[in-house]
Amino acid sequence: MQKTSKKTPFGLCVGAFLLLLINFSCQRDKGKNIPDVAHFTEVPEWVHFEEVLCPEDGDSNPQILDQARKNYPAFWDLFFTQVVPLVTRDMPPDTRDSVVLQFVSDERVRWLCDTSAMILGDWSGWQASVDEAFRFHQHYFPEKDLPRMYSLISEFGYLPFIFEDVDGRNAIGVSLEMFLGEDFPYRAYVGLNPAFSAYMTRTYNRDHFAMRILEVLVDDYCGFPPGERLIDQMIHNGKKKYILSRLLPMTPDSVIMAYSQEDLAWCRENERNIWAHFLHSDLLYNQDRLSINKLITPGPNAPGMPPEAPGNTGTWIGWRIISAYMERYPETSLSGLIYLDNAQDILEKSKYKPRM
């Protein structure tokens, strides 16, 4: 979505040359101070559940479906009771099997499987980006098991989601049709669902694939914010973005933030102005969700700021505060960072001060 070029007193949009200069200067450090993770050879196990739903021979085999139910009971139950809620746990087996077979024989499901396979192409490249991120995960979180990955078709129902597998291990479900690219006509199939606005679907692509998967895992590690104030939400979200940036060290910051390059450049150019706005408008300790929601969630604009300002600027500043804190306390591990829950203390110790 294009931002207006209207000038405002808050801060001017940078010109094309300055935009390029900022992007170059801020990305050139990517690749520095990255730990060597080549010795981590374990990678997540992938279960391609879409192949159970849509076998290559085109025939929905009841025996194959039944075997998948026995092999992956936790995911099977989750998928058919919640992801595509077709069955209930008290449904008679014959009725359940009939409903499941009808679903996997549906032309729309088959079309989604075929379309996803065609657009995504060679799966190995997609999987490799995730495998690499989990090598860094093993470096930073050696105490945690790797999650099991389930690829699936959810009929445009879900971005990646986390659940507990049958063995108690974390597992992540990945709906392939949610990564068909910004040019795919989602609205033709889902209507006016806000999750498929142009602002959101511009990130439904390969560039954001590994980030979206790691994002749900980091969300799970960090839990809920320790308070309702904007500062609590900012610091909490900032921790998650900082951790993601460590797990995906070569991924552009714009992808970590789910920003466009222009959005990110505007935030960098106006960091001091954004912080001043939060302070002068008494927003840091505001607990009114309606007043602060767009400052801590993705969206095309931010209330009280120029039209060039993207949403989620509170999260962006939170990330900057956490980065300042970690520079001052480099001995802090990512696991240790997760358990720091006093936002005011983190802010004060960070000595955060935006550049002129």
C-alpha cells in the first residue's frame, strides 16, 4: 500500500537517495557477529499433511487417512476439530470417517493443494530457510527441543500456529496457501476478511516464511505481556523482535517487523520524533487498549502521527530499547531476556536515547 507523500511537521519522508542510503547503512551490519552454527546438524522433522489430504494419484484412500490418524493423533484431532472444524470428539467413527473423506474429496481442497504446490515450487528451499533458523535456535536455546513441523491446507484459515503434539513436544502447523505471494487474488476466495487486506497479504510470501514460523515459537516462549500499559506492551513486543533478529540474523529488519522498506526507513529517520510523541502525549503509561492498539499491532498507519507512519511503531521503539539494553548488558542470554518482565527497569537500564 503506497503512503502519501504529504509533508507534515512531525517528520518528513526521506527522499529516494536518502532512503537508499539509510537502508544500506542499516543493513550492512547484517552478517557480522553471527555465531558459527555449522556444527548443529539436527533439523526439525516435517510432516507433509497436505500429501495425506491430496495424494499425488488423486485418490482419497480411506486406509491412508486412517493410518495418518493413528500416526499423528494430536494433529489429526486438532485439524479436523478446530482448523477445519468438521467433526466432534463424540461423533461416531463411521460418521467421522465419512465427513473426513468428503472433505479430502472436495474440489476446492484439491485445487488449493495443486495451486500451492505449483506456486511454491521446489519445497527444499523453503524448508532450508527454516532449518537454518533452527540451527541458531539450538545455539541460543540449547535446553529446548526442536518443534515438529506440519505443513497443511487450512482453506485460508490460519497463519502458522503452535500446539502440543502427542509426545508433549511443541509442534507448528504451517498453512501453505498463506504464502502464495502478494499477487495472489486472496480476496476472490475469502471476501473482505481484514486478514487479507493488501497491507497484510504483501507479507504472505517466501521472504516472510521462516519469520512467521519462528514468530509463533517466540510468542510461545515469551508468553503474555506483564501489564496493560503501552510501555509493558512495547518492551514485551520488542523482546520478541530482538530474539527473532538473533534467530534470523541475515533477514532484513523490514521482514522482522513485517514492514515495507519505506516503512522501516521512515521509522529510522523519525525514531526521535516517534519517541518524543510517546512522551509528550503521555502514551507510555496509557492502558486504554483503543488508544494504543495500533501502536503495538501491524497496520498501515499509526494514530496521532503523519500518514507516512506505519502501525506498530510502539513495537519498533520497543525493539530499539531492547537493543540498547542488550548492548549495555551483553552477558544477558536470550533465555534470560525472556524472564525480564519489569518494563520500567529495562527502559531505565537501557539508557535509551534516540539519535538526532
